[in-house]
Amino acid sequence: MRDGAFCAHPLLRELTAGEAPDGAVRASVGIGTRAADVDRLVEAIAYISRNGAAWSYRAGDGYFVPEPAPRPWPALGGLLADHPRLSLLPPCSAD
């Protein structure tokens, strides 16, 4: 999954009747993609289109992150502690 305008800003404006959002989401498939993976993606898109997003999100530094963060980030020996994008996320609880 990737997000953005994919160097297609005019097309995105055309597809959204001139009200271009900040971007779109693109799914890519490759040689390792299974039919079950595509089925799961299609089911997820159908669910979101019917019910809306299941989580609340907040914008920060050009990215949207779930709030509250539903899953803890792996510690990885502290390697992620100073990552700029991850600093937007609240610290993980000890639960």
C-alpha cells in the first residue's frame, strides 16, 4: 500500500470533480501476491466503503496516525526510539 498523488495531480483533480484530496491509496500486487491477499483487500475496501474507518486518526507532520495507537510498536532494541515519524505516536502502554 502507498499513499499520495503518484505524480498524477491533474488526474486526481479530474477524478474528484476538482476537489482534489491530499492524495489517494494505491495497492500493488506482485509475484508473491496470492488470490487470498487480493480477496482480503477487496473485502476490506468494501467494509470501509460501507462502514467508514474503524479507528480515529489525527494528522501530524504530513501523516495520519491512528489515535489511540491500537498496537504497540516493537522495541527492536531501541532502534525506533528516535524515528521522526514514530515520534508522532503516543508511547505504548505496559498492558
